[in-house]
Amino acid sequence: MGVSIIKRLIIVSNRLPINIIRKKKSLSFQPSVGGLSTGLSSFYKSYQSIWIGWPGIAKERIKEEEKIEIEEKLSTENCYPVFLSTNDIEEYYFGFCNKTIWPIFHYFPEYTVYDQNGWESYKRVNEYFCDAVINFAKEGNIIWIHDYHLMLLPKLIRDKFPNVTIGFFLHIPFPSFEVFRFLPWRKEILEGLMGADLIGFHTYDYVQHFFESIRRILGYEHIFSQVITETHVVKVDAFPMGIHYERFSNALYNPEVQKEIKKFKGELKNLKVILSIDRLDYTKGIIQRLEAYDLFLQKNPELREKVSLILVAVPSRTKVEFYRLLKKQVDELVGEINGKYGTISWMPIRYLYRSLPFSKLAALYHVSDVAFITPLRDGMNLIAKEFVATKSDGKGVLILSEMAGAAKELGEALIVNPNNKEEVANALKEALVMPEIEKKERNQIMQERLQRYNILRWVNDFIYNLIYIKKIQKELSIKRLTYYMQQKIINDYLKSNNRLILLDYDGTLVPFANAPEKAEPDPELLTLLESLANQPKNEVVIVSGRIKETLEKWFGDLNISLIAEHGAWIKEKGKDWAIIEPLQDDWKQEIKPILEFYVDKTPGSFIEEKEFSIVWHYRKADSELAMARGRELKNILLHLTANLNLGILLGSKVIEIKNLGINKGRAVSILVSKRVWDFILSIGDDVTDEDIFAVLPETAYSIKVGLSHTKAKFNIESEYKVRQLLKELIDQKNKKIS
């Protein structure tokens, strides 16, 4: 399953694969430079696709008649332009995208600018793109959004087109939470991304960083690779981007490439060639690379005049101050190294400040003995893959930074820390003296891998997973409480005479709180419950894991029944608290010290002691530490309680130890059996509420809060929706009475 089965694919990126440049009075249409444009343009025309993006020229520089010409010309290439003003380009692209998002996502917080005007422009341009997409999107289309320029776009489209299929892929690193949290607009960016159905990254490291950020900032947990939000299930996974392998592996047979190879060999004579090619960007580690090359020449005088570093720096973001400064530093360092080691007949570095056409690029790959690719941070780095693909004879060595996403796939390369000059200099020496058989063995393994996972496989993998998650969403939506079913519940409620309404508290009537004491019922909720309980045909029951003293304090004045500690205690309205069955609690003396030990080992966790159970809460603890400690604790407790009449309950960020036989379902069964009910409604959100759903009669209405799998008949999105439903029951009843 893949691209070939979809009705239409809409690709959305900041730039189109075609760049428009004004040359005096005419417009020139040229292929765009960049990994995204190069990678995607190799396949998108093969399918029923349209590409939406900025054509690279400010709209003030376009006459009205030229705008029509541009649209017509681009339409022949399956492209549609989003025109941006000079101000948009300055504040959105050169501003927020490249002065805020780019540096912070690449771990350069010292370069990051936090500007509110830039943020407002970023929001505005994302809305322009949303309008363009909505003009084209139809039922059955797939919308695939690319990169950091458009991180608000998934939610903007989702808000206007709720059922459309949306994928998002980030082509740069996603930083750790400790770096990402620097952004003042971090919450809005994450909410924007979570509008997608599938979010893709190059590596699992970036996936884990994203999970940590949405957990800490939005409160979303993940199960395997899926995140359940209030509205839909989102899949988050790693899809390492591939290349058009055959284009590079077969380049040697291209006459233009052959011509360039012959020219390069004539100029380079018998020199060993080290190739460094990058956009001129501070994230690429070019300064550190040159310093390591300097050290290499210093340590290996016998190799001077036998090697040549070809440094290709492609101009990039020349309007941004840090890039202009970097250009000056590179120019000076190249001059310094050439001045220090160069001779009349030999220059250590050949420096090209420009982009290269494919024929020259492929030829350089072919004649180079070493590819020297050492970024400080890089989402993937396709140049490393392209170099390996061109080495059909196997005679080349790749030196690759461990900070590049490609290092996860190209482990047979010489992997280095780009900040360790000694290590990098030694890798250069190793690459130049490596035996031919070892080079071939390393390259063959990498080439087989790259050939298997090429650009088309990457696309199909992403699209397959996007279609798969939509299928999962559809399965869950079958149980979603629809308007029709809600009306049926209301109608059955109005017709009934004996109604039992069972309501969980935390996560059902109120959101989960990090601290239990902060989840007190608000006045609106108390009024709602009072109105529900005062209807004479209603029996309202709060069924909670909280202790009976807390429930008594909060709800004791209401005309309702209460079930506490997951069913250990029950208080029917008008009566005193009663225990379900005689229980022992002397076992807590043995268990509590163990939990206290784990509280000390897990900052943020705490113990809640109930009359017949004891709970270890870890909602406020660091997630990875808590998960590790939780696994340890669970294993210890299972061993200790094996011969005791105790059970281990794994709830939402809790581990509870309680007497066996106690559960919400058992307590609810007592109430269900006391009368013939012609209407039963049960709403809960936790694993403990599944025990209630399991014991209810077939005629009962059971509803699970959240879009996860459940024994309940229906799912509802949130606590807010639960309250809306309860208000609707009261309002409709009052209307009927009046």
C-alpha cells in the first residue's frame, strides 16, 4: 500500500521545487536548491499530485499579468504558488523561521531571537498556506506538510476540514525538551503539529524528544507510537529520508558527468581528494572542520602536497547576520590555512562559494577519495548518502558526524564527534590509508541499505502509515458518541422512571491534576450534580478511587451516593458509610516502607494512603525515570504479594496495592441489584472503570472518556463533553416539565 492507491496527494512546503528569479524585464524559472526539493521532486510528478509553496519571489516584484503567467506556467508542473510580500519574507522566513526556529532546533540557543512580530508573521503566513490548501483539498485527498516553516498548518487545516488526512514531516532535528522549552510559543507550535494524523521525523531520538515535549507541555502520553488527543489519535514515528539511489549510482554513465570527471582528474592530477560540501550554515560545523583539517596537516607533514580539500560552500540566508559573519570567518580561515601550508604548486584548500549543477556534483563525488561531512547538528544529511551511492567501485571513505541523522543508518562510515578535532584529524588519516578491501566492504553494506530504503520507499512508508492511522481512527470513531446516539440517550432518559447515573470523578468530571488536593470540584460542577440529583427519578453515584473523607467533604451535602477507594466503601444517599466486606490493613506496614524508598528514588512521586489500599503516584515525576522505577516497583510488589490476598492495580500514573476482590464493578453490582432500573448511564475514563462497564446489563449506556479501546459502548472526547451531556439531560428534562 502506498502513494499509488490514493486519490490525490497535496504536498505543502515553504518553497516550491521551482524558483522564480527576475532577470531585468523577464522572469526565469529554475529548479530550487535544497534537500527537500531535490528529494521530493524526483517522485511527485509520477503521481496525481499538486505541490503548494512560495515560488521564491516577492509579490511586489510581480506585475498582475505576470502573476497569471506564473500560475499557468507552474500549473504545467503540478505546482500552485502562495505569494508572499517582502515584509512576510523578512519577518516570517528570514525572521522567525531562520532566526528563531532554525537555531533553537539545532541547539544554538545563543543565536536565537525571540521576537513577537516574527511570531505574528509566522502565524499569518501559516494561515495564507491554509487558505491555499483548503482551495484544493477534497474528500479522500492526502495533505503532506513539510518542515519547520509550517508547524501551525496541520491544526489550521484540521479546524476547517476536520476529516481530512494530514501528514507532517520535520526535516530538521527536534530538540530535547530542555532546549525546546526555551521557546515562548512552544505550546502553540506543539498544538499546531498535533493537528496532523501522522508526524514523521528522521530518527527515533527526535521522536523521543517530541514525546517528552508533548507530555510535559500538553500533558499527552503515548502508547507505543500513538498519542490519543481529545479529538483524534496521532501516530508519531521515524522515517529516515532516502535518496533517488539510481540517479547517483548510474551518474557515471552520464556523458556530462564523464566530461566533468575527466576535467577534474586533469586538474587534480594524483592528489588524494577530500570533499567537503554544505550550505554555508553555522550548524554544519565548517569552522570546526577546517580547524581539524589544519590539525591533520600539522600532524601529518608527509601527506602535505599529496591531498587537497575541496571546500564547496553553497550560499545560504545571506541576509541573516550570523551567516554573513560565518562567511567572513570561513574566508579568513581558508586563507590562513592556505597561507600556512601552501606552496607555489599546491594549495591545501580549493574553495568554491557557489552551488553546483548535478553533473559537477556527481563528478566531484566520483573523484573524491573522502567525503568530509561533520555537521554540529543535522536532521539527516543526504549528501552523505549521495556520496556513498556514487561509489560503484567502492573506493571512497565517508567521514560522518555522529550529530547527523544519517549516522543512524550509515554506521559503517567513520563516525566522529565534530567538536573533537583530534578524533576528526585521526579519522582523516585513517580514511586516506584505509585498505581498498575495507573501503569496499564498508561501502557495499551502506549501498545495499540505501538502495533498499530509497526515496520512493520513504514516501510509501510514510503514506502507508498515514493510511493505517486513519484506519485506526475510523475503528475508534465507530464507538464515538455521535449526536444521534446522544439524542437517543436523552430520549431514553426522558422516558424512564428509575435512573442510575454512575460517574467517575478524576478524568471524567474534572481533568487529572498533578496534585490530588488541587482537583476540588468547581461551583459549576457542584451545581450540575445538584440539579441532576434533585430530579426525583435519579440515583446519582460518584464512583472514585479517592478516600471516603475527601468524597464526604466535597459531596456530602448533595443528595447522591458515593463509592470510595475503588469500591472498598459505599455510602448510599441518606445512609452512613459501609464497608463492602471485612478487610485487613496490617499488610500496609510491610508495603509502605518499600513505597517510601521509591519516593526517595523518584523525585516528584508521592504516597497516598487509603484505609484499605496504598498508592504510589508518579504523575509529577520525570517520565523516563518514573517508568523505570515503576517497572522495578511492580516486580518487587508482585513478588511480595504473591502469597497475600492483595492485588496490584496499574492505573493512570499510579500503582495501587489493595485487597483482592475490591473493585468498582463489585460495588456497582450491589447498587444495580437493589432495584429494577430502566435507565443506567455510566461514565469513566480509567482502567478501573472498565470493571464497571463489564458488570452493567446490556441495556445500560456506558461511555469511556478518551479515544482508547474500552469495554464501554461509546467513547467521548473530554471532561468538557461529559459535562455538556449531563447539562443536556437536565435541560431537556426541564423543558419537558415546563
